[in-house]
Amino acid sequence: MPNLADVIENFIKEMFQEGKNILEIQRNELASKFRCAPSQINYVLTTRFTVERGYIVESRRGGGGYIRIKKLKIRNDEFLRELIELVGDSISSSKAGGLVQFMLEEGIISKREAELFWAAINRKNLEIPLPERDRLRARLLKAMIAALLGHEEEKGD
């Protein structure tokens, strides 16, 4: 049985499937719909709708406050270059996993490619202490994304 955070995440994602790239929602209305505290909505937004997963979340507090969620548009070659920059010199396991999940959901990589990414960045396979582990994960992730980028550029020729 899915937990409440999963249910809320799926509900918001279904709203995007209606062809919208920007959603405006009321935190309190959503909390009321799911019979939870507004902080639960905040948790879902901050952990499930991140830049690494292809979303930008803006919020305005107050009486008429709202939350605006923008789904980033993807053009593979440009996006892959931006991902390499986003990864930076170091990346945590959870952020890297979110990035891989996003690439899978957007059709940038196949399920099999995602499994290869996850195997390469999994902390169990990178048995070195922090912060070196996060630096190595970033180098591996950027190398794999660069390989995808090379493949995209070959397809464009």
C-alpha cells in the first residue's frame, strides 16, 4: 500500500498529465483533500518535485498564497549539458537517484539504462568514505551523461 507522500506525488503528477506545464495549487486545499497537515504537502514538494527531478517550485505565503510547480521542458542535447553542470563536483546518492528517475520518466533513458546508472552510483558499490564517495559519484554520473550526449549528437548528424 503506498504511503501518503506517494499518493500526493502521484496526484500532482496526474495533474501534469492533463497537458499542463505549470500548476498552481493551494497548499491548504490540497492538505484538506488528503486530510493531512500542510507540512506534509511541503515535504512532498521539497523531496519529490526538485530541480533534479525536473521541477521548479515557487511558493507565496499569506491569505491568497499558492504553490506554483513548473515542469521543465526537455530537449535532450541541451538538457543533458545542463544536467552535467547541475551535478557539479559532488552529488549525494538521493539527488543522483532523483536525476536518474527523472531521466527515466522523461524517456531520456530506458529502464535498462536507468538500472545501469543506479548500479554505478549506488553507495554499496562505492565503498569509500564521504566526501570522496559523493565526488566519485558525480564524476561517474557526468561521464555517463556525457556518453548519452555523445550518442544524441551522433543521432543528430
